[in-house]
Amino acid sequence: MSKLKHGLTRRHFLKSTGAASLLCSLVPGYLAAADSGVIKKTVPSTGERLSVIGLGTSRTFDVDSTTAAKSPLLEVMQAFFDNDGQLIDSSPMYGSAEAVTGALLERISNKQNLFTATKVWTNGKREGIDQMEQSMRLLGVDRIDLMQIHNLRDWQTHIETLLEWKAQGKIRYIGITTSHGRDHDELEEILQQLPLDFVQFSYNILDRDIEKRLLPIAAEKGIATLINRPYQRGGLFRKVRGKSLPEWASEFDCTSWGQFFLKFIVSHPDVTCVIPATSKLKHMVDNMAAGYGRLPDEATRRRMIKTIESF
């Protein structure tokens, strides 16, 4: 089966065919729910398990929030939950994305495993509090699972509020993000200093600098990792345009270039969840398929890198 189809989820396929029993050959520690075969990773600070494929909302969900529930985005989000998705990541920086996410969630019935992640992106303590309270209203939740300081902005101020809110139960986890390599030195110092639950940064098969310092520090400190820009904002697809997927990709249950790139990321032992963004149903279903089946081992990962670098 090369792709999941809308209306036939990977979970239903596995249950109907008995294929779940074939998934015991996963890399140790990655398989969680045997009944669905979804791959999950552990949040170090609590032991909670999260599906490795999340949903980003940057750009793709910045649309008219008043008509979002009638848009193709509703099918996109429904497919996310139908295929065991949990973590949805947003930010006030993403225009109407939080409001759109909230409007869509009102229409989803099977969102009991929803994990909300958003960010504070402003200067000042009062401004940060107001913004986070607004995010809760827009998302339609009484408690946010993960609140992150976006791109390190005024982190010295916001960290105090995040710690207070966590103690009060308004948020469950706290984190910090960056998508800029120039901030990595400062981020490294922050990870060493602060009691964070999550860190978010960019990582993909060609941009692997975080393997040297940031991923090892996160592992050492027991910090879960969220990965943004897994496709180099489309650059990886442009690189493989016209190229055939290697036949050996089937050895780790990969049937598309998108899954190839995502499985490379989530197979790293120190990666918790990747958050590709899409507004297209076929891409969402394909993305979610990367969260099932086998993952490449270290030797295969090196082969994957060599393949992409050869193009």
C-alpha cells in the first residue's frame, strides 16, 4: 500500500489485515500501541508518550478563521486525528493559525488525545500573560499542554511566568524554540540553565548541525525535542524532483520521499516529535504514514544521507 487514503486510516488498515503483528521488528523503544502500530516517543520529564508525527500550523493555517471549519483544513485535521496524531503546534506569530486551529477543533469529535503546543511571542511580563491568555481562548482550551518561548524572545522575562503557570496547572510543560542557526549558541546556554521540558529547533536530513551539540544536551538534560522545518521549506522535495525513491526504502516501510525525510528525523533516538505543516489532505495522510511501521537503523540513516547528498 503506497499511501493511506482518506476514509481508510492506517490504524483501520492494520486492524483489518492483521498487519499490526508484523510491527514487532521496530527499533527497540519506539513502538507504543500495539493495536494501532503508531510509533511514540517518551517525554523524559514525565514519561508521557507522544506520537512522533505532529502537526505544524505556520503559514498553512493562516487563513480566514470565520470560514475555516468549512474549508479543506477540516479534512486535514480530521485525517491527523484519524491516524493517531496528538501534538498540534502553533503561535501568535502565525497570524490567524491559533484561531483557525480552535475553530477546527470544535468540529473534531475524536480529539481526546489532543496535545496543544503554542508560544509566547512578545516583550514584557504583562504582555506575555495577555498573549498566552488569548492563545487559550483562541484554541478553546482551559489548559495548554506545552507553552514555549518563541525564538528566544524576552526569555528571561517569560520563563518566570511559565514556571508560575506550570506550578498553578495552567500549562503542563514549558519549552523554548528557535528556527535560526544563529541562535544556537545562546540556546545551548539556555538548555544548560533552565528546567525545560521541551526544546524546538530545525532539523532535517541535510541540516544536521544540532546533532553535534543541541540534541546531545537535550538528551543529557532530559528535555523532549520538537523538530520544525523537516523539509527545508520544500527544498528537499525540489532536490529529489524527478528522482525515484530507492527500492530499499521499503525495508523501513517507506513509500514516498516525504516519509523518507520524516522517518530519517524520528529515527534519531533523541528526537521526540516532528511537526510538518500542510494544508493538503493527501500530504497530511502521507505524513502520518511516516509514524507507523519500521524505522531506519543507524547504518540505513547513513545510507539515506549519502543518497540525498548525491543528488
